[in-house]
Amino acid sequence: MNTRIKYLLLVIFLFIIPLFVKDQFYLHLFTMTLFNSILALSLSLIMTTGQLSIGHAAFMGTGAYTVAILTMRLNLSFWIALPLAGVMAAALAILIGRLTLRIKGAYFAIITFAFGEIVRQIWVNWVSLFGGVNGIINIPQVDPISIPGLFRMDFNAKGNFYLLTLVVAILAVWVMHRMRSSQFGRIFHSISEADQLTECLGVNIMNYKILAFATGCFFAGLVGGLFSPYFRYINPSSFTFVQSVEFII
């Protein structure tokens, strides 16, 4: 059977799961599996350049707090806040990457760990904006999609939220697969294997490292943006070093 047909059948199967699975626990489990799959994929893209980040949860948290603040303080629609969550995480990754991506190996991992802890302390101590250790509660749920008289999709239902997360997961898989199978992926791999040789061949390896780092963090931010309205509560302990290690595992 053609590989594309196999993938298509898999996608169809994943989309029809809520038609057959009604148990809320299992729908929650499937949604959390998708969350962690996207986070693991986004981290693996960064690792293709030879860099190991153990502060990935901080970028997820950036997306989560972005959606919470934009929807609660500025009354923006979730559908506007979600892409902005990814953009905010990517922008932070570019800023941090410019300063740290010249460092390699264990040293880079230690710096990302320190960055994650610094960001978490900002969330803890800036109480007026981030709610401190108590976090943010009563985050608005995802705005429903509706066509008057014809169609309404309410994301309060776990099955519908699972479908939303599945769409984001498919987007993440497609983007990262395209990057890995393109010239970008070959350069990422060459940087991981021999960065000095790659640079001698005329490749600006810093730009490619930042591209991989920002792309991976963008999708981590999207997961955080989904996490906020799903649980309707976030606090700094939701995005710790332990979570970053779990993504690596």
C-alpha cells in the first residue's frame, strides 16, 4: 500500500476516534498524548542541530500565559491569541538564541535550564500580571465555531477539543517533516555532525540554529496556548524543569 494512503488512513482513524470513544477519561488521555507528542517533536527539531534544550517547558509556559493574559486582560478571541502564543514563544527563542546558540553541548543545556528557572521566577514574582505562585484561574474556554442555523462546534466537549489539538498536531508533523526532508534538514544534520566544516562551506550556521530553535519553540508555545483554556488554570509549577526532562524522555 502506498505510504501516503497509509498516512491518510491513519489521519482519518484519528479524526473519527471521538465518534466511538465517549469516555471522558480516554478523550483526556488522547488529548494529553497529542500535547506531549507535539512537544517532543518540537524539541527533536532543535536537537537535529546538535543542541539539547532542557528549558522547553518555559516556552510552553510562555504560550500558556500569553493566551491567558490576552483573553482575560485584553478580551481577545482565543483564535487570535493562539497564534500569538506561538509567535511570542518564537520571538523569545530568537532573543535567547542570539545570545546562547554559539555555545554547544552541555553548556547550552545548562543555560536553557537557567533560562527556564529565570522565566519561572518572573511568573512567581510578577504577581500583578502573572498571578504569582497562585497562577491564573478561570481562563476563558475556546470560543465556539458556529454557522448560524447550520453548524456549531463547542470546544467545552473533550471530543471537540481533542480534534482541535489533533489539527495542531498534524500541522506540527507536516511542518517539521517538510523541514527535515528539505535542504534545511540536511543543513541541520550537517551542523550537528560537523558545525565548523559546515560553516567553512559558506553556511551561516547561526541562522539555521535559530531557525530550528524558533520553529520548535513556536509549536511549544502553541501547545501552551491550548493548555490554558483546556485546564482553565495555570501556575508556574505547571512548567518546570521536570516537564522539560519528560519531553526529552
